[in-house]
Amino acid sequence: MTKLAEIVRQRRREIGLSQPQLARRVGVSAQAVQQMEAGEVRRPRYLVELANALGLEPVALHEGRRVVMGPGTDSDTPLMSPHRGELGGLSEAPRGNAAFPQAMGGGGRDLPVYASAQGGPDGMMVSYDPIEWIERPAPLAGVPSAFAMYVVNDSMEPRYRQGDLLLIHPQRPVRRGADVLLVMLSDIDDHEAYIKELVSVTVDNVTLRQLNPDKTFSVPRDRVAGLHLVVGAYYGY
């Protein structure tokens, strides 16, 4: 049994969850949880979601350490952009994203930058394997599931260009007119994903807009694994 499997099994039992119950919280199959606890999966693609479901600190869990999040932390708050069709509600808010940070802030180099690669002219492929760690900026302070990723295409120019580093907050509610990261369901480590402007979320579809070329398209909601808010960017990082 791996260290990760041991930590997860022990913590799951501590908080009184069965494997199927944990699987529903994470948004995966019960078989996936069973395989992970048996040590058959060493680096699950859903590690961040798993940590949040168990109230554990994601970076520590990734490193094979057990750090339980205390009351009042973000890990004790239900995700606002859950998985497998349970997208968070939309709040009416002013158009556009939160203010972009001006400089790297405190918090240490504990913010993972996940791998991203070109995935067609408009999308990308995302893997939940950190390629580097950066200092945590103020908008993501105290958010254990937050991460960053590079823009790898020009579909959102002039707003974002290739090489810009986007800051992702998986627990803040998405809203119409905001920029989001939409991640598709996948049975492998790499996920098809899109950085776009959110137009709407309905029972059946998530509708997005890109800028270059300007077009709107919809994605079936039952194919969406996550819908996360972009809260900032470092341009030409």
C-alpha cells in the first residue's frame, strides 16, 4: 500500500465515509477510490478534489504527508464548482474578473503550476502534475485547491496571450461574463480543457465565448468535470 493510499483510507474511516460516499464527493467511481486505496493508482488525477473531500491539505497529500485542515479553512467549505454535472450556481456580478495582482505575494512557493499543452486551435490539454511551484498571490491566500496554468494558444487574444500565467480559484462561484477554466471528464491523467468567457450554465449545457476568432459554443454539462474561476493573471510571466 502506498503512503497516499494509507492516508486516504485512514482519513476516510475517521470521518465516517464509505468508499462509495467518498467517490460521490470527489466525482469519481467507487471503483476508482477502491483502486486508489489499494495502491493501484499512485498519482490520481483527482487529488485536489480528494483532499478537499477529506479535509486534507492538497500539497501535503501530494507529497505523501497528512495535514488536516482546521475549521474555517477553505477545505471545510463545499466546492462552488463541483464535478460531474453538479456545477455551482451563478451569481449576478459585474462583468469581468477580480482585480489582477500586481506582484507575487507572500505565502511561500506553495502554489502548483499544472502542466498544459496545445489541444487543438481553441483548447488545451491539462494534467494535474505540477511542473513548478510559485509564490502564492493574495487572491489565492488560504485556498488549498488553487493552482496556476499557462496559456498555450491564442484563442483569447488580446485578453490573454501564449505564455501568460493564469490564477485559478476552484472554490469561488463562477459568474456570467467572467473568465473560467472548463475541464472535461477524462479516464486518463490528461484532460481536455478550455479557457473562455462564461456565457451561461443551463441544465443541459455550459456555453462559452472565445475572442479569437470571436465565437460562442456549448459543451454538454454531463461531460464537464469542473468549471473554475480565473481570478488573475501574470502577463508574459
